[in-house]
Amino acid sequence: MDRNTVIGFVLLALLFFGYFYYTSQGEKAAEKQKLHIQDSLNRLKPKVDTTLKMSSGSDSLNAKRDSSTAGITQDSVGKEQLVTLENKVLKITFSSKGGQPKEIEIKNFKTFNGKPLILQDGSFNDISYAINTGNNQSVQTNDLLFTPSAVQTNADSSQVINFLIQTKTGESIEHQYILKANDYMVGFNIRLNGANRLFPQNTVNLLWKVKAGQLEKDMGWETQQSHISFVENNNFDFEHIAEGRSDDKKFEAPVQWLALNQQFFASAIVAKNNFAGGEIKWDSPKDTSLHVIADATANLKLDVPQGNDAVIPMELFYGPTNYKILKSYGNQMFNMVPLGSGILAFVKYINRGFIMPVFNFLASKIASYGLVIALLTIIIRLLISPLTYQSYLSGAKMKLLKPELEVLKTKFKDDKQAFGMEQMKLYKSAGVNPLGGCIPALFQIPIFFALYDFFNSNIALRQQSFWWAKDLSTYDSIYNIPFNIPFYGNHVSLFTITAAITSMLISLYGMSNMQDNSNPVMKYLPFIFPVVLIGVFNRMPAALTWYYTVSNTITLLIQLVIQKYIIDHDKIMAKLQENKKKPKAQSKWQERVAAMQESNTKLKSMKDKSDALKKKK
């Protein structure tokens, strides 16, 4: 390994840490700007005292509500009824109050502590809209008791339930839900009779409230991996959810769907004919004891078709952010799986085109995901082995040229420019690329970041154990520290330690084979990077740190094999000497550099003569 190889890996580390710094700073700046705008808007709003001063005011409000619902024929039972639909993957409990889903259970998954995975529990989630009840009055549907129908099971095993409400003047609203046999997407149709009277402006102002509760072990990391996702004007985009922050997003263009997606699960609402616009606001509570990632409230506009009878077709998604499942819906929901974004968005194509297919193929043949990751690592290392070989070959060549470089250093002493020019001439005459060790390391950067996103978002790794790691999708802890250590955390991740140790061994071995290790700073690099790595990677998924451990081990073995058994230093030296004898044609750039060097040499010579004459005088 040569100096340029070390520089390459240092650049890799700097880019890695720079990526996190850039991401965090960008989010903080955006949050600060939005808070500033919101504060400005709040100053412009008139302050209104909404406190009810007297009990008669409350009675007045209740009376107004009663009058607005007077024209509605509600369920004769007079109380909330619960109806459950269930397929192989979902269990949905519907409420007659508002005719909407109340509790959502994802059946084939558990929370990090082994409890049933309840995605929505009815404490916050809501789907509602206002309808006209005459005399300039309106009422929200979530205040009304719909009449549920009997559950209908179709020949394809899909289930249908309808919730009906009617006005005394003949208008009706029906909420129809369709649950297919093995699907996370729920059909949701709003059927209207008398649509032009229920919605005089031909617009439904839909309220959608959804909550993301803690489902994974590391709540802070889960929050960091959660987003508000949407397709606006046919383009996918997302907004970060920041821990302890509130935020909002306005939609000026048509929106196809909107989702609150956590690290591995999502709740989404889809409008088949698009939402005309709207906004969403979300809040991530600072109090972690609530175990809530975020609460989101969206106000969305839906156009009502002209005429007396109308149908507004929608869908509701409750399920895992599984790339294959989401892609089957054909509406860009697969983009919720964060396989590459921001300045490194291009790595998603590496994940989708190579890493994911290879991983899925190996997982279909091998039960242990730890072994799958190890085999994936070996395949990747084999594919980049030509680059690795070229890097070590370049290092070997430069090491053999070290004696000649020492002669040049002695000859030119403090004249660094002249030494640099002669060094480049030596490299060119010997056929050595001084960047031969740096470039291969840089080519590995996209693969590294692709795997970072892949292991963070791959739900297949969730709650899969390997050796001491109980869940490869989160950190492996062999010891929980009773207090928090800055930059490190409150636990000890063994895979992170093995990754750091193997990284240090690679650096130490590389330093021992460097052609120039006189720089004292370079001597400390083998220890600096592993220490930083321990701090950064301690809360990373065990899958990533296990991959890094395997990759480092393979790298160390490859170094030993190449250096001891593949690279023939005598042949390389003979080749270098042969290259020196060959005539070298200079490019125009090299000619200009040579001319510049010659001019600088003459100027220096003239300056030395002038200084010598001044001393004699």
C-alpha cells in the first residue's frame, strides 16, 4: 500500500463523515428557515381568545352542533359499533363513528419487544370531511354514526363492508372498504347521492390524521430514518422528520398519494384521481416517554365530479416498506424505501440494479442472513478485485522507486518544485501512475454508500438474528452502559469493534509497506480512523458493521496474498527499467510544463548569481 492508497481511504472516510455533516446541516438550516417563516406568520395572525368564559357558551356550541346534525339520519343503535376485516397480512377494525378504520394490525410482524404490531390504535388517526346540512351549516363525518352493512365475501376472497349515512332530504354518503385476500392496500370509495347539495363548491376538504409510534429498538435512529413522503405533480419527494421538531408542507400541484413512513412501515392515503392540493403538518414530540415518532395532520382537497351521483375513488395503505410490494402498486410508492437520496441519489441504481437482486437471490437459497451478507461481501470484493490488484501493483511499483526518489530529495533538497517535476518525470519514464492507489479507493465510495442505505432500509433484515446480534436491522449490543457517553452512546456494539479492529490492522499493514512513512502524521492515521469509526458506527445496523468486518478481513487477506504470492517484485523492477529505456513522446501539456520548469530554473539561477554579487559588494 502506498501513500496515495492511504490518501484514497482517508478521502473515503472524509466523504463519509462529510455526507452526514452535510445532511444534518441541511436539515437544521431548513428547519430554522421554516421556524422563522412560521414565527413571522404567527406575528401577523390576530390573537383570538378561544376560551369559553361561561358554561352557557358550551351549551351554545352543543346546541349548534345538534342543529347541524338534525337533518342527518344516524345509526339507530345510537352508539359506536366496531367491525373487523381480516386477511393474511392485515387486521383492520372499523368504527361506525365516521365510518373509518380505527385500529390497524400488521399480522406477520412484531414490535421490537415482541408485541403485536399495531400501526394505528385509534388514539389519533382519523379520516373526516365536512358535509353541508343546509341553512349554512355543516358537520364533520367523524361526528356522525354511520350504519355498517354486513361483511360481504366475494369469490376472490376479498371482503367488502359499507358504512351508510343519510339526510332526511334524501342525500346519502357511503364509505366502501375493500380488503383483498393478501394485500396491504385497502380500497376506499366515497359514494355520494346528492353530491351537488352535500358539496355546493364541488370540493371535499379531507382531514387525514395519522400517527407513527415507536416500533424499533432505537427510537432516535427510527426517527432519523422516518419521512413524510408524497408524489406531487408526478414527482416523488419527501421531507425529513426531525426529533423534537414540528414542520409543515404545502402542496400547490396535484398530489397522487401521501404517506407517513417510518424506518420499515408506512401509512398512506392514495387518491386515484389525485388530490387537488392541500398541506400536511407534523410534530415529533420531545418527550420520548410517549414513544411517538410523529403525529401528522393533512388537509387535502378533492374535486367532486359534477352531477347528483358521484364516486371518489381512493385507497389506504398500511404495511411494510418492502420494495417489491410497493413497486407492485405502480404509483412510485417504492421510492419510500430510501435506497439513495440527496447528493448520493445515484447509488439507488446500484442498489436496485445489483445489490438488491443478488441479496434476494442469496436469501432465497440460504436461511442465515449473516451468511447471506458474508457471501454478498465476497461477491462485491471479487468484482472490484481488479481495482484492488491495480492499487497494490501501483504501490509495489512506487515502493521500488523509493531509492531513486531519495536520491532526488538529496539532490534538490528545499527546491520542492524542481523535485516534483523530476519525480513526475521518474514516474512517467518508469510507467507508474501516481494516482494508481487513490483512484481504486475512490471507485469504491458509491458501493459503500449504496450498502449503507441498503442495510438501513432493508426490512428483510428486521429481527433476523446472527451470532450474538438479535436483530441485524439495528445495533448489536453485548453490554448496555447505564449512562450515555458523548459521541459513543449507551451500549457496546461488538460488530462495530470488530470492524474497527480489522480496519486498524489493514492500515497498520499498509503503513508497514508504504514507500514513504517519514511523515509523522501518517503514523497516527491507523489509529485515528478506527476510533472515529467506533463512535459513528456504534448505533448503525449490525448488518452494516458485520459487512464492514467481513470486507476488512477479506481486504487484509487479499493484501497478504497479493504482496506475498502474486506480485513478483523482481519482474516489476525489470519492467520499470525496461520502461525507462523506451522513448517517451511528450504531450503539449508536458512540453509547456517542461518549458515552464526550464524558465523557472533560469530565473532561479539568475537570482542566485545576483545574490552572490550583492554579497561580494
